[in-house]
Amino acid sequence: MKSISLVWQILIGLLLGILVGWYFNVNPTHQVWVSTEILKPLGDIFINMMKMVVVPIVLCCMILGIAGGGDNKSFGKMGAGSLLYFFTITSLAIVWGLLLANFFQPGVGTDISGMAHSAVVLHTDTNKGALQIIKNIVPENIVVALYEGKLLSILFFAILFGLALNKIPEEKSQPVIRVLQGISDALFKLVSLVMAYAPIGVFGMIGATVATFGFSSLLPLLKLIGVVYLALALFAIFVLGAVCLYIRENLFHLIKYFKDELILAFSTGASAAVMPQLMQKLENYGVPRRIVSFVVPMGYAFNLDGASIFLGVATIFVAQLYGIDLTISQQALLVVTMVLTSKGAAGVPGFAILILSATLATAGLPLEGVALIAGIFRIIESGTTTLNVLGNAIAPLVVAKWKTKRLESFNTVPEN
């Protein structure tokens, strides 16, 4: 297998998973046992291993991204610029999803009789104010936050800890920074070991999906799948393509450069599976380590382009499915709601379903529509995760370009 590149191993695992899943779907004698006892555990092992390394990587990289430069003022400008970019792009993604869903109307004419899948248990609390949301971000115990994988809470702690390191004398902060850098380097080596298992994990995940739902269950919802994928492709070409032109990069060149990470993201549906490799490749591309260490983990919490498009399309789909007309003002309010509820969903397969349920509850739309989408979400998730990863590959390039421009502007100021 050493002579076959990892990306080809993953593609082989993907195709074999589809074939095995299809076989057990049309020959269902042992389908349940094979899916629950073999295929799904194989996929879950891979996702668990990636979660095992991604959380400490996020913590170390975020702290190093802030403390590594030793300048809180510089971090503040970089953080403000990054958040401005993230919120702008994700807002555009949500609007883009709403526009295409209104134009193609995927929920109109769809017969929902006989399409119900297993019930989805939804836990939503739509009465949270801004201060309550902030309170939930602040961790009572960072160890518990790390254990539960609460990305926003981890980022909150890492930012404060990095700022605190910048406040103490260098002779005291440098030993801590060197230890964190050593841990970070070791974790990246660990990722390369975990990735050797990726083809088996992909085989298990896609095999379990096809074996459980088959291809026939997708037919009534093909229009929704088609609109989501069309929206994802057009957003990548026109919006992210325009961003690339602004920073003087070629979108298709970047797609080719990050193709291994994009294929893995598509195969697994988990953006956490590619974050370490993505960061390493960005550094190899020439993006300063401090920018990569800060922007990529932050982007995983705030820059979810694919998930944002899905929220826009799926919300309109459910409204159309039940014959509910949403006014322009109601859809404008939805944009604000989705921008706030879509943050912090990074790296968790299927989490967008819970975000969608919260959005539907806020808009007063039937939550039963989520159960229909949940059955085919694994197919959609491959596309949304891929766009999330592409967006987070481009974001550090944008921030690096802004910082370069500021330096050039400073260096060209005429002397008195």
C-alpha cells in the first residue's frame, strides 16, 4: 500500500464502501448487524481518533498564534480582521443559499408521504439572550470543555491564556511557549499515524450510510441535494473565486494544491479530519505560522461557508415542503439568526442538523422537516464539509494579504 498515495487509498475505500453498502442494502438479511457491528464502528473509530488529536491541536495552536508574536496589539488587529472576514463570508453564504432555494424551489411539488425516516431527537432552546450565549461560551472548567470538545469555550480560554503569556516577562513565558510548540509538533506527527487508518474509516462510514438508506431513499429528495450542491459549487466559483482574485491567487490552483484535504473532507464529512494537514500545507505555501495557528482554528468555529449555505437552502426547503410562505423581512431575520446559531459547529459530523432545528424553531417552522433531511444529510454533508475546508484554506491567505498590505503601507510612508 506504500506505493499507493493516501488520496487514492481513500478513494478506493470510498468506492469499496459504496459497493459493500449497496450489496447489504439489496440483500438485507444481515444488513442491520453488518452496519451496526462492523461498518459504523470502523467509521466511528476514525472520527474518534481525529477528535482525539484535533482538540489539543486547536488549544496549542491558538495559544501559540497569540503568544508567539508577543504583541497583544498585533493580535487584536488580526483577530478583528479575521472575525470581520468570517462574518461577512458566512452571511453571504446564508443569503446565497436563501436566494437559490427561492429560485429553484426544491420543496415545491415534493410528496412527503412515505418519506419519514426514524425520528430525530431535537434539543433546542431558542429563548437564549446574548448574555446567556456568552455565559455558555465561558468554560467553568477547561478540562471539561476539552473533554466535551466545546470549541468556542476552548478558543475563549486559549485566547485569554495567550494574552496572559504576552503580559509576563519573556524569560517566564518562553519555556511555556517552547513546551506548547513541542506538544504541537508531536501532535502533528501523531496525525500522520492516524491518517494511515483513513481509508478504512471512509470505507466504514460510506458503507454504513448506503447499507442503511440505499439509493432509492434518495430519489424523493434529489432536488434538495441537487440545489445544495449547485449552491456550493457556484459559491466556490463566484464568491470564493472573487476573494482569490482580490488576493491575487488562482482558485483552481488552490483547489489542486489542497486536493488531498478536500477529497478526505468529502469522504469523511468531518472537517476535523483535515485540519492538521491543512495547517501544515498553508505553512508550506508561505503563510506565516502565527497567522495559520490563529486563523485556521478560529475559522473552524466561525467560518462555515458550506454549513451556512445548507442552512439557507434547508430552511426554505422545509417552508416550501409545508406550504409556508416566508416574507422578505422574515428571511432577513433568518439571516441574522443563522449567522449567530451557525458558530461553533466545526468538526462535528451532523451538527448542522441541530443548528437547523434551532433555526426552524426560531422561525416557527415545523421541526418534522428535520427528520426528512436527516436521512439524506450524510450525502449533503460531504459537500458542505468540503466547502468549509476550502473556505478555511483561503481565509489565512486573506489575512496574510491584509497584514502584508499594512506592512507595505508602513514601509512606503515618506520620511519627514
